[in-house]
Amino acid sequence: MVSKIISIFSKIEDNRRVLSNDYDLNSILVSSIISVISGANTWNEIEEYCVEKEEWLSTFLNFDKGIPSHDTYNRVISSIEPVKLENCFREWVNSLIEDKGIQGVVNLDGKTIRGAKSHGLKSAFHMVSAWSCESNMVLGQLRVNEKSNEITAIPKLIDLLEIENCIITIDAMGCQTEIADKIIEKKADYVLAVKANQAKLLEEIEDEFRFSKDIRNTETVDLDHGRIETRKCSVINSFQHIESQGKWKNLKSVVRIESIREFKNSDKQTEQFTRYYISSSNEDADFFQQVIRSHWSIENKLHWTLDVAFNEDMSRKRTENAAQNFSLITKIALNILKNDNSSKLGIKGKRLKAGWSNGYLEKLLGIN
């Protein structure tokens, strides 16, 4: 693992002036990744960790002039061109899953890092990420420009991913004809949530379910933490009322999810929700029930974990490309920790253990 990281990320060009180049770029980058795996969330914590682990780190990284200061870590990481760092990240991810490639369901969704908002910016820092349910890893990320939104960022991220034969799930923001076209162009299938931002399409889907006599259904009931949730999935493949069908490339299915949440031993009222989706896949209701529910994986396993285990939403890194690059370093750490099966601890516990135990950290990094 660590040899792959060192090899792949060494391809990033060092544009610093030679006279001020006291520390090896790759050593700074790799030690930052290791520090974040081991519990560091700030530049100061990265410096403190590396100072304590200098002897061990020096066995495979170049720290002939000692450990860089936290200001140096900040300056160097912030100066790296994000596109080059993200290209190396995707190459590293592909090297980890090269035997079987990306398979199954890939969720795309955005996340705001509120603490990274700088003076003069109208909105907080926002990233769109791709999460593989099958591989349990982040596949890539792309920053949303301040004067744009996820609608423009998602197609660019899709262009960068190898997603042939995958199912791509996106919430209502991504329900756009251009995005559907891009997914089909990449030889994948889409499952897109439909809400009021596509008012005409939503009305047509509601009419389809109101009048169609050819609806396939499946139902599941889950009991968890005193909550009973009944989910009914209905699918129609033969359309009579979707007048805008021609706008959506390879549209083959419309889907309705009806969920009822009942709370035992609680004064909470029963909750009912109805959601609609379109898809280029022609599968049955059981398939869509599973795929649509899996979209929550990016919320629970990625966004929630980044905030709870890595304190990402409280990050105040604002210098140059600091927030974007540190977000990627965090995702590298998350990918490594998520795919460790040697410990039953959660991500936060694994980070603590990696900080405490060189043996466990070496196992994570594949150091013999």
C-alpha cells in the first residue's frame, strides 16, 4: 500500500524554487496521509505526529533535514495543483481495484465543508464525490466552482471515472438530461431521483402510476431501534403518459418508493414519504429497491464519517488549495481504513489505534 502511494504520488511535479526546496515533496505528502490515518486533523497535529514518529518515518521517507514545520506542511500541500493530485488519487484507487474494476452501484453526491469558507466568498467550499458501494471506497472528487453548482460539476466528474457497466445513482439535483446522456455515453446506467425541479416529468410519472395497469411491486419491512419501516417499490417499464420520454436517453423504467415509518414506544407521528425515480435499467422492483436504498451509503459511509471521524465540517483550511487537497488526503485515509478487515473498530477507533500502534499502522500500509 505505502509503496503504491509513494510511487503514484511521486508523479506530482514539484514546482517549488530549488533554493527553498529543503524538504522532499513526496515525503511531505505521504507523511501527511499517514498522519491523517493516525488521527491528525490539522497542520499542527501533522507536525507533532511526525516529530514523535520521525525515526520510524525516516525508514522509508526522506527527512534528512528533520520534520517540516506545520507552516511548511500548510504551504506545500496548499500549493499542489488539485487536478494533478486528484489524477494521482484516481490512479491509486484504480490500482487497488485493478483485478475486478469498478463494479455495482456508484453514488454521486455533494458535500459542503462549511468551515473552509473564506472572506469574500459567497458560499462555503463544496465538493462532489463518487462512492463505490461494491469497493467501499471514494473513487474521485471534484470541486464545485463558487459561481456554479453540482449540475455542472457532476458531468465533469463522470468524465473522469471508469464506470462502464455500473449503476450511477444521483439525487434530484442531478436529474438533468445532460447528465443522463453523459452516463449512457460512459456505458453505464442511471437511477435519478425526480422532484419539483423537473415538474413536468414528475407530473407525468405520477400520472403513469395513477393509470397504468402493468406495475411490478415488492415490499420490505425493517425493524431497527424501535422504528418499523415499510418500503414498497413499484416499477413501470411500458409508458403511456411520459410525453418527455424522448428527452431522456435510454429511459426504460420509472420507479416509485412509498415508505411508512412507525415508531414504537414513542409519541412521534407516523411518517409517510413517496419518492420517484427514472432509470435506464430494465430490472425488477427488487433490484430498484436495493439500488435506491444503497444511495444512502454515500451519506452514511462517506459524508457522515468525514464529519464525525475526521471533523471535516469544522476544518478551517483556507490557504490556496488547502481545503480541496486536504479533503483528498482525508479520503485516501478513509479508503485505507474502510477496507481494513483486521479490526472491528469504527473509523475513529481505527485512527486512534493506528496512532498508538506502529504494528497496526504497518498492517494498514502493507509494510513488512
